[in-house]
Amino acid sequence: METNLLINGESVAGSGKPIAVENPFTEQTLETVGSASPEQLDAAFDAAREASKAWAAMPAWERGELLHEVAARLRKSTDELAEILTAEGGKPLIENRDEIGWVAAAFDYYAEIGRDSAGRVIPPIEASQLAMVVKEPLGVVGCIVPWNYPLLLLAWKLAPALAAGNSIVAKPSEMTPLSTLALAPILEVLPKGVVNLVCGDGEVGAALASDERVDCVAFTGSVETGKAVAHACIDRVARINLEMGGKDPFIVCADVAGGIEVAARGGAWAAFLNAGQVCTSAERFYVAEELYDDYLQAFADHAKTLKLGDPRASDTDLGPMASAVQREKVTAQVEAAVASGAELVCGGGRGGHETGHFFEPAVVTGAAADTALLSEETFGPVAPIVPVKNLDEAIDLANSTRFGLGANIYTQDLKTIFRCMREIKAGTVWFNDPLTDNDAGPFGGFKQSGLGRELGREGLEAFQETKHIHIESELERKEWWYPYSEYSASE
Ligand code: NAD
């Protein structure tokens, strides 16, 4: 597997701290990757700055053609990239093949959106004038990405930032750098220095966030790291786009009595997809008390049928979690809830696997609202299910955390849909179809879940500076200039 960094179009071995990349299924080291040394980071920032000039000046349709070519090459490399994603992250191959499809789609989408508009014409102050709002690239965009969707979350930054005419220095998570480094031959179609790929842990991330040559940092990761990135950027008034944690609610309304099985299966998928390691995983279930017993039964019955195993096998529903640390965090949260009175209805074990960071999908009842399991991000395959008296209580509980990334509601009632879409504080509200992303639909969080949006037109504008242009065609003295003795404002 590729372990070299990509700096100024050259493939170079990282000469900083070595990072051992683990396969979470075998618990063996897959590869050892050298982090970028301070000198290599310097070279990457300089290369990106230099390359940004010609890239910004290239006509948008030409950049678009190159981005379409990147998309085509990604699709051709689906098998290879999906296998690397599975080896380093433990996500089932079937999900990783989907991930590559979504990555390619993001490149195609922004190839077109980027050449569709460069701003707008606004009404001028006088008839002899032309006034415009022009969108320009920011310069160099630093991308810092987590381990759960390494290529998708990179693409949501890379594709729009490139389409807008920016150059890039990107850093994958130290846990999953291999799929990102494998992009080098695909990115070869772009001029050298336009995309630079560096590796490293938080130290390299912090260097990227604080360097004056980086005009904008696009970050996805935890709230705590995101705040550190924000501080580093605000000190130098660099632009930021932050996608952070979530604690998404999943509401099942009383009117879906006839669709309990569907709502249970949808809920299980939303809670357990990628072993619950999705920023928009459903992590709190609020179920109308009339349906609670039947819903819990259907949910737990379904959870027990899910197959844990080798993430390369086509019949595996859940692979291992990404790391032992992540598994321990989830275990600790469930144990703390149980210690304070909750009941583990099913799951929570290793599913008979001695090797690999497996965590059987768990269903928990009776957890108190103030336990971490119901108020802080879990990021694991655990579904706490809570009965609610009515929609008022469900909405209040849904809005009760510091997060506001996504929310799911199962209902067929129009008035309930209207109330939830207006009152739930979340960046995406899904009704009856959990977790479906749309390249054209902005993605991001309310409250501490984020700042700014990815995807959609907003996702392009995140990487653009706005300039107001005012053109007067006449060479004439304005009547409101000095001397004021000749000007009466009230006239
Ligand atoms: P993390 O915050 O630990 O790390 C994210 C990235 O930041 C990594 O590349 C890491 O090396 C880097 N980093 C660490 N310290 C840094 C520092 N001081 N300065 C700059 N960069 C630094 O997150 P993680 O554990 O990799 O990912 C899981 C988290 O990501 C979860 O909280 C999850 O909710 C969040 N996430 C959010 C979204 C979203 O779109 N909102 C999507 C996926 C994951």
C-alpha cells in the first residue's frame, strides 16, 4: 500500500514521527507511515501557495473537466480503494464501495456547480453604474479529517475547495492515512502542488491550523479538537468550517403503529451503520409510549440477527470498531449507564470474536436523561430507547443536548412533520428515511455540532471570499463631495 506523502507533485517518504496503522479486524500493523516533518510541512504549504495562483486563474470549466476526470478515476479504483478503507478502518467492504461512489459523485457535482456561477449582479446605485458580487477563491485550504469516513469527508472539502479555485494541504487521521495516500495516482491529473497530502497526528494538525500560509481550515472531528482548531484560526482570523460531533435523536411517533417493523429496522440501521461510528448515528430513541413495548421488541429482535464478522465478507453487517480505544469508550459509557440503573437488553459483548475490536449491537433501556449515554456522543453501536408521553416531550428531549447535527422522525402525520421540521434544532431533519445524504443538500450542525456547512451551494461558498465590485462608467464629480457649502443632503 502507498505510504508516501504527496508534496508538490512528488511522492516522498514522511521523515517525521512514524505511525503504525492497525487493521482493527486482525489487530496487526498494516503499514507504518512516516509523518510529515516540519520541513516537509513547510514545503507543502509553499507548494500549495505557489500552485494556488495558476489554479485560481484557470477558467472554472477547465477546473471542472479535471474534477470530472478525478471522479472517473475514482470510480475505476473503487475495488482497490474500498479494500484499503476496510483494512485500515474495519468498515464492511460493501459500505466502503458505497463510500467511493459518493466520493466520485461529490467531485462530479462540484465540477458542475463550480462553473455555474462566479457571483451575481446587483442593482447599482445609479443608472450609469454596474455593481457585482464576485466570488473568489480563498487561497490555500487545509483539510483535517477523521477516521470514520476518510475519503468521503475529505471529498466534501477537497471537491468544493478545488472547484472554487483553491489549493489544498490535506491531513487524514493518523488511524486511517492509507486510503488518502492511495489517491496520489488519481490526483496526478491536477497541476503539481494543487493538492498536497501530508500525514501525522494532532501535532501536524495543529501546525496546519496555525500556519499563516493556510487561509482556511476545513475540519471534521470531535468538538474538543474542533474548538482547538477554531482558536488557532481565530487568532489569525483565518476562515474555518467545522463539522463536529453529534447525538442525534430518533423519534417514533404514535401514528406509525402500522409500521413498527419498518421504523425498528430503520432505527437499527441508523444506530448501527459503520458500528455506530457515524457523526449522524441515531444515538437516542424517543418512542411514543403507546408503541414502546412493541418497538423495543422489534428493535431488539432485529439487532440480535445482525452479523458481526470479517468486514471483507459480503454477508457481514457490522465489522469491528475502528480501535480498542474507541471500543473502550463505548463500553465505559454503557457500563456507567447500567451502574446507574439502566438495563442492557441485548448486545455489548464481543460477539464471540477473540480478535478484532468487535462490539455487539446493543439496546439499552431505562437510562437516565443525564447519563453520558443520553447526553454525550457515544460513537458506537448502542441504541438507548426511551418512552415518551407525547410529541412535546419528544421534541424537548431531542433539543436537550449541546449537539444539533441531525435528527430522524418516523411519522405519517403532516402536522407532526411541520412541527418537527420547525422546532427541532438540527442541521438535517430526516423523515422516514434515516441518514440519506444529498450532494445538493447542505450538511452541518446547529449548536456545538459545527460552524458552516459542507455540500450544496453553501459547501462551495465556504471556500470562497466575497468581493463587492462597483463600477461607475461616467467620469464625473459627485455632488456630495467637498465642499459641503455646495451640497445640501436634504434636497
Ligand atoms: P478527532 O477530533 O480526534 O480528530 C480529527 C482530526 O483532527 C484527526 O485528523 C486528528 O489527527 C486531528 N487533530 C487532533 N488534534 C488536533 C489539533 N490539536 N489540531 C488540529 N488537528 C488535530 O476526531 P476523530 O476521533 O478522528 O473522529 C471522530 C469524531 O469526528 C467524532 O466526534 C465524530 O462525531 C466526528 N465526526 C463529525 C462529522 C461531521 O460531519 N460532523 C463526521 C464524521 C465524524
